[in-house]
Amino acid sequence: MDFNTKVDEQLIYEGKWLHFKLLHFQVNGRQMVWEMIERPPGNRGGVDIIPIIKYKDKPSQVIVIANFRPPIRKFCLEFPAGIVDPDGSIQENGLREIKEETGYTAQIGQYQYNGVRIRNDPWKSTEYGLCVIADIDGDSEVNLNPKQHLESDENIIVYKVNMGKTMANEILQLAKEKDYEIAGLLWFFALGQQFNN
């Protein structure tokens, strides 16, 4: 199959956070039109954080949030995340998001795959996120009574779930009890725990 990478763009709508475009291109000599969205120029992407709480005397937990998402008109279980600000590194942005959304103080963990760029929905968007894993000292006094610092338009509820083989079931149970949806990144992370020996 012959895919032509030459694309003509047509801007349809220019919003504050998203632009809607039509792409005109050819596949096997046929003219195609594709609908897509993208972040405005200058966007540095997003940061998705997997926050792991570590304790001295009990198993590790993962922080998940229920974030109200207007397009689905429901709360969605997901990892803390945010759009990267113009200033600061990806890691600094990630730590700031954890503090704002959950109240926890974290540090970037020393993991092999920190900072991998992942595409969230490449079939309809140019959007991407940089995934970082953060460690939280669950025994530290600063993390015993965390307080969120939410923006006025945010509505976020914080939960802790156990890492390991029970994580997927815990997320499913929470979603069922509260009528939440589940974000893909969180669900696939939880499924991956099933294969952890």
C-alpha cells in the first residue's frame, strides 16, 4: 500500500487548548480527508506520572486520581498528569503536578524508562506525554497528611491502590462502586501487574 506522507492542512477551529484541522492526502491515488486535533504551536506536550508510595513496613501502593472529565461527563480513574509549562524540566513539571493534584511530595525515581514519549491517541491527535515514575516516601512526615492545591476548575479525588496482582481488581471495584471510567495508561499498568512474578 502506498501511503503518501505529503499532507495539506486546513485549520477549521482554533481554540485555547486545541486546534481542529482537516488533513488532505492521498492513499493509493485516492484523495483522503482526515479529521484531527492538536495542541497550539509551542506546546511542550504533557507529563504523565506514575506515583509509587514506598513504606518501610508494608507493601508499596500507587496513587490514582478520579478526575472529572467534561467530554465524558464523568470522573475518570487515571494517573496524575498535566500539560508541561513553558518553564522547567519535564521532571519538575511532573513533581509539581503530583503536589498540586494529590498533595504528596515526591522525587523522580531512578528508573530505566523514565521520560519515554508516548502517544495518547495518534489516530486523531498529535498529543503526546512524557511518562515519569516518581517515588513517594510514605513514612515521611511531609506525606502523612497531604493537602491538594487544585486550580479553580479542577475536581480531583485521590485514592491509593495496592501494587501487584490485586491492582486491576481494586481499580475495577472502585470504578464500579463510584461509576467511574478508567483511563488507558492506568488500566494497562494495572494489567501489567498481573504478569509480575
